[in-house]
Amino acid sequence: FSHLLIPTIKHTDFKDFFSFLKKHQKIIMKPSRGERGQDIYMIAKKKNKFIISFETQEITLSKRQLKSFFKQKVNERRFIFQKYINSKTKNGDPFDCRIRLEKNGNGEWENVINLIRIGTGQKVVSNVSKGGSVSELNSFLKANYGEKWKEVKTSIINTGKTLPYKIEKIFNQELGSLGIDIGIEKDGRLYYFESNNAPGVEFGEGAIAQVKCDYYKYMLDKLSN
């Protein structure tokens, strides 16, 4: 799964942060523990200035002001820093693909639904709770990736079939639900943004409920035996 991973550094000092920014020119700064899209910033270096984008806002800072911003934020909580992945629609709105998974009646992972979440009018994240929108996978891929859309869809499906087992292995824990968020570059390459072991059910609620019921029955039978 190394091809899915984004270059990343953890909570660090300003010197290492600045070197990372110089190397990649555009990076994402976000809390090390997810907070439903809160406090996520895009930082871009343009000559001697630095542009910080957040929700629908954008500000330009000097290096001295950037250092003050960095110190203020990292004193509040721990952050990670990642190379920026240009996962944007043709209209310039950020988006990601939510692969929504549940364990089924055989105790295996099932890809219940795949959705595209679009941050309409937002600068950095595809946060539907802040006014974004949701699109069906096929129509979105056809509109944004042309002849490559089937290839991209196959990559998404294969990721949903295999990555959940790797996540369980890494954390040495059996899970029942997963929401895996994937970014898609202009060339169709997939990048792993994050995963959530308590994803919402606001989309595909009926299908999710059915698979959950089958899994609960499977677990009940397993415990009874």
C-alpha cells in the first residue's frame, strides 16, 4: 500500500517544518487526531511570501508572520504536515472519495457505498457539514477523469477490498465499520487521506443498516458457539 501514502512529517519544530515546506512548496497542516475537518490549513510558498488557506479564507504572510502562526498553532495541539495532493474538481473545488465499509454476515469487509464529497466554495477540505455536496461515484469520475474513469474506479474498488484488512493488522484490532477517505490526483493516482472507525451513516443509511444487522447476527452466532 506504499503507493497510497503521502509524504508526511509529524509534530516538529519550525526549522524542520520550513524545510518540508520548501521541498514540497505546498503542504497541508492538520491535527494528528481527526476533528471532522476542523483546523486544517493549506500552506503554499510563493517566492518570499506564504499563503495560508483555511475553509473559505486565504491570507498572505511573511516568513516572520508564518513563524508566529506556526508557534501559536503547535502550542495548542499536535499536528502533522503532508505534501498537498491536488484532489480538485474541474471547477477547482476540493474533493475526496469516502469508501464506506461494514463487516457483513460472513465476518468479511463489504464495500457498502462509495461517495464523492465536494467542498463547494472551500479552499482546503471537502467538508460536507460546512456546505459541501455529495456526488455519485460513476457520474463524477466520468465528468472529471474522462477515458480514465473506469481505471480510477477499479483502483478505488480494489483499495476498499484490501486496505481494511491491512488497517486491522497494523492496529492489531478487529473493527466493524470503516470510512476510508481517498484523494485522487489529476492523473488518476489515489492517495490515502485518513480512515475513521466510527464513520457516519447519513448517506446510504438503509444499505449500511442491513449489512450491520447481518454482521450482528454473525457475531451472535459466533458467541453462542
